Amino acid sequence: MPVSGSYAMDGRDGRVGRVVGHQGPLVRLREPGGGRPWTCPPYLLRPAPPSAVLAARLRERNWESRMP
């Protein structure tokens, strides 16, 4: 099971998200910088490639910089 706060890739569609928790047997992910969370079965999660993690962190920092 991925740890909360880590990044993972949804094997169904390739989306990368931050793990925000668990909902029963499913893992909850949220897009970097916000957005609606979604769930994914843990067996379909893949480690996020380093380039995707870097891009996700950059999106989050950009989003945070626009906050008042």
C-alpha cells in the first residue's frame, strides 16, 4: 500500500496523483495542485516516474504561489 503523501500513477489511464488516504480497499489520489480526488485499486497503482513526480511538485508549487 502506498504511503500518504507519496506520488503514484494510476495504471488505468496514466494519471499521476498524490496519495491522500485510503477508502476501504481503494487508494485515494488527488491531482497535484488540487482537483477532485479519485480512487484506484492498489494493484493498479504504479510508482510514478521521477520526471512525473518533479512535474507534479512544480504544479503544486505554482498553484500554491497563486494562493492569497
